[in-house]
Amino acid sequence: MSLLTGPGFSQQVDTPVVRTLIQSPILTIDSDRVFNESAFGLRVASEIDAESAKLSAENRKIEKDLETEEERLTALRKTMNAEAFRALANAFDEKVQQTRLTQAAKSRALNDLVDQEREVFLDAASPVLEKLMRDTGAAVILERRSVFVSANAIDITNQAIARLNASVGSGKD
């Protein structure tokens, strides 16, 4: 029973519990969670979702316009000679191919933007993670997915998200 009278039980009930960082030479982190759940990552996801929605709407409009043009071209086929129609059909096919290439490039650019934002995030996160490493006495932070077995106590993902939100925020500043 004397264990219950130690410092932890003599504190007032309404005193907030301050969780101290574990002191360990090895820490683990889930870098995907850090990016995706941080204010920075949430901003990036929101922006990418908005741009993806715009691109999808644009693609649907283009598809509808091309279908209308194809129907018009099909109707013209009955009134044109084969050589004239073939020229129009080839021009239409070229337009469709070029449109596909253009829209695919826009999609790739959106994916590239995610990669660029992740690089910006990692650059901003580096000093924050280095300080977290020093504060815990760690020599290394390992990617959690690369570790076969570890104690959950050495995972600093939540602490990293909190510190990055406090210091980097959404990254818009």
C-alpha cells in the first residue's frame, strides 16, 4: 500500500498529467501518418482534393463535348464522300489523342505537386525531428514500417505531429 502514496498519488486530481518523452537511443516514427495527419499534410490533401475535383469536372466536360462532336461527325458521314469524311475523322482522332495527352499531363502534374509538397514538408520537419531526437537522447529515428518488432513507447509519431503543427503549421505562411 505504500506504493500508492508516492508522488503520483499525492498530486491533486485536477492537475494535468504532463507526459514526458521517453529517453531512448532508438525511436520509431510513421512518416506517412506524420505527413497525412499534420496540419501541413491536411492542407496539402485539401488542396489536392480540390484540384482533383476541378480536373475531374473538366474531364467530364471534355468527354461530353467529344461525344457530341463524335455524334455530329457520325451524322455527317451519311452526307459526305469517304475521302472528306476520313479527313474529318482523322482530325477528330488527333484531337482526342491530344486531349488525352493534355489531361494526363495535368494529372501527372497534380501527382508531382504532392511529391513537391512532401519534400517541402520533410525539409521543414527535419529540424523539428532533430530537436525531438535530442530531447529524447536518441541517436536514430527509424521508420516504423521498417522495424520488425518494437515497444510502442518508442514511437514518436504523435509527438512529431504535435510539434510540427506548432512550429510548421499548414505550411502556408
